[in-house]
Amino acid sequence: MFEKDLSLCVLFDKYAQLLSDKKREAFDLYYNNDFSLAEISEHTGTSRQAVRDLLAHAADELRSAEAAMLLCEKRRKLSELLDKARISISSGCSTSEICALLDAISELYE
């Protein structure tokens, strides 16, 4: 059975435009609309194996895009650093600690 890797949905949100129309449609139907391989096969007029291959290639392309651009990872790190900064500010941490967090945030985009 083909297992769903739901972490791919985050990558799809960022990189869907990099996929071909067929891959994007198959991915959207499978992950976002919960279609089965058979349902997608019927919808697209292709075999279940062709749908499975489309999904596998789409997943590979999404992972490759993330490896090259790291947008999702940077967003996760940014969110984590901003949370730490908010906590530091509200708990009265020193200016140097807050500056260190701001420097770390800045480094994400260099």
C-alpha cells in the first residue's frame, strides 16, 4: 500500500507551482481531497500504477525543491527564534541575549 507522508503537504503549499499540471492535480486529489489511487486513476483516465508513479515523482520533486531552497526549514527556524525572542522580551532578558536572537534571525536570510 502507498502510505501518505503528510509532511509533504507543507512542501506542496510552498512548491506546488514547480510541479507539472498532472503531478499537481494528482497530489492535490490524493493529499488534500483524500481521493484513493483508484479514484484518481478513474478521474484522470490513467492506471493506478501511473498515479502512484506521479505521486512518487511529485514527492521527490518537492523534497528536492526544499533541499535546494530550504524555505520550509527556514520558516520553522524563524518561528522558533521569534518565539524565543518573545519569551526573552517578556521575561526581561538582557539586551545582549535579545540581540543574539535577532542576529540568529538575520542569519537565516543571508
